[in-house]
Amino acid sequence: MSKQRVLLMYISKVSGHRQATVAIQQALRQLDPEIEVPAINGFGYTYPILEKIVNKAYLSVIKRTPKVWDYLYDNPKIVKNSQSIQNFLHKTSHEKIEKLIQRHRPQAIVCTQAFPCGMVADYKISHNLDILLIGVLTDFSPHSYWINEGVDYYVVPSEEVKERLVVKGVAPERVRVYGIPLRPRFNEPVDRIAIAENMGLDPNVPTILVMGGGQGLGPIKKIVKALGKMNMFVQIIVLSGVNKKIVNSLRRYAAKADKKILVFEFVTNVEELMTLADLIVTKPGGMTTAESLTKGLPMVVINPIPGQEMRNTDFLIQQGIGIRVHDVDDIGGEVEVLLRSPERLAAMRKAALAHAKPHASLDIARLILGASSSGQQAPTARIHLTPELTEKAFP
């Protein structure tokens, strides 16, 4: 039997897309230790300068004018007007995509972000390429840029997302509700008491996990200070992301606070910290949300980014998994109410676990290996984007 080769594509080094890619990569190697499974930043590879410009512009918009992003995100008019640009980028990426395929000779390509998925789909159709293409969504709401002729399977986090894709014109048999892929270690048992003791924490004291996302976005300093003013005694673990200025400022505050506050820039044991925590205060990125669900962790959402994070927030509230706090100054009081309501916390944990899909990465890996080795692909339906259909499917 020839060696299996799968090419994984994501965008942005610090992103949930990359984390999802790593999770799939680890699951594939777990099932097939001999597999070749390189992971490529699809945007950075094809358009390195444009990637830097777009990333900088995106961060600037969501920090300074989030309402602009809210208007742009999955807006049917924007989708329609940007179609020519999208087609141009797809076509001009063909030469580099061809080199990538020739170099790795994959039986399957798996994309955890819509842009590289669209590039590969366009190349596949244009060149009549016989290769398995799978798109893995990492948020609880799909946007129109995912819809491309040439994608054999979509992996989505919930039945609601599947229904929205089906309404959009994707054949139901091409959509698998496996969840957002997490690293396999999220399924490994964790000794909560040992972790607490190793970190100098008391396992019997309520513990709050605060996460600001990989980019350190959001009012994380204000959140920690608001929690520090709570009337009840708690322990706080802060993951502040890559912003060193915020890290140093929080550590100075923690040194003078009357509560135990641990501040980290980056950790590799998020699954342990989530097991230790009683609840999480965070931005609801798709990856963080999926991890929290797997750990049965009630979520307190603050300042979600318009677009994908706002839709993730709607999902969490509708399912009874989380609450949204609109004013940072109120967050200490809201968290205290939750911590003093064990029945409500238990209901939120139960709801989180009910929507968790801890084996997503292994399920995706089995789909990849099974379909690529047999040569069997899902029927690739013809999909034609129209403004009316887009607006109907993704209001």
C-alpha cells in the first residue's frame, strides 16, 4: 500500500485556523504514523505581501471601527461586489497551487479557512483535478465565501450550520457534523487537584480563567481589574496573548492585588487550565468555544468581534452555555452571581457538554483517510452564488 499524503492549509500563524490544522495533523498521525501531512499557510504562501496588508487592516478595523467589520462580514452586497476580486485571486494563485501539489502529491487537501479552500477548489475545477478537497469550518456560523464548486465535503460544528449550508445549495451528504477539531490531548484525563497544587492554587477556591485570544484583543486589563474587585475570594488565571505590554501591566497589577492572579502570555496546557476553572471569561472565537464545550466550561462573553464572534455568542446564549456582559464594569458582579448559583452553573456545564464534540479531529481524520484511500468522493454539486440566495441563506 502506498504512503498516504494529505496537505493541510490554513491562514495566519496565530489563529484558531492554525490550531485546528494542528489538531487534524496530530489525529492523522495518530491513526497513521507513516502519513505525510505537511501544513501550509495558504494565504502567506500564495500572497505573502497581501497577507500582511490584510491582517494589519483587519486588526485595525476590529480594534478601531468594529461596526465597519460588522457591515462587511458576509454582507450579500459585499460578496457580490467582491466576486471579481475573488476570481482574480483564485486564478492568479494557480501557478503556486500547482507547484504545491506537484511537490507534495497529496491524495487529499484539507482547508480550515475559506480563502485557501476557494483557491484549491478553483484550481481543481479548472484543471479537472481528481483530488479530495475538504473544508473544515471553525465557527458556529458559515459565511458565503466557503461555498465553492469542487469542495467534496464540509465539516461543520453543529446541525444548525449544516442546515444553513444545505439551504445555500450544498448537498446534505456532503456536510458532516463532526465539530471543530481539537488536539487529541483534550480527551486525555486531567488530575485537577495536582494541576492546582503545581500552580500554587487552591483546588477548593473558585477559579476564573480569562482569555484574550491569540492577538490579545479586548479590554483584558479592565476585565481582570473588575474581577479583582469582587467581594468573594477567587483565583484568576489570565492568558493575555502575544501583547507583551499587556502582560507586563497585568503582572504589575497582580503583584499588588489581594487575590491570587496568575498571568501568562502563552501556555501549552490550555486543556489543564480549563479543567481547573469554574468558568471562563473570553472572546468567543470558534476554537476557544469548542475547547470550552469539551471541558463543560460555562462561558462569560465580553466584547465579541462583530461577525463570526457575535454569531458564536448568539449560539452560546441560545443554548444556555454562556452569558454576554455588555459593560466591562459589570463583569465582576455578573461572575459573582454565577459563582454563587451552583444550580445555574451546573445547568450551563450540562448544556456545554451536550454540544461538545471532543472526537472531532479523529472523526475528520477517519473521513480523510477513508475517502482518499478508497478514491470515493462525495458528489460535487454545481453551486451558483446569487445575491438573493446568499441573503436568504445567511441573513
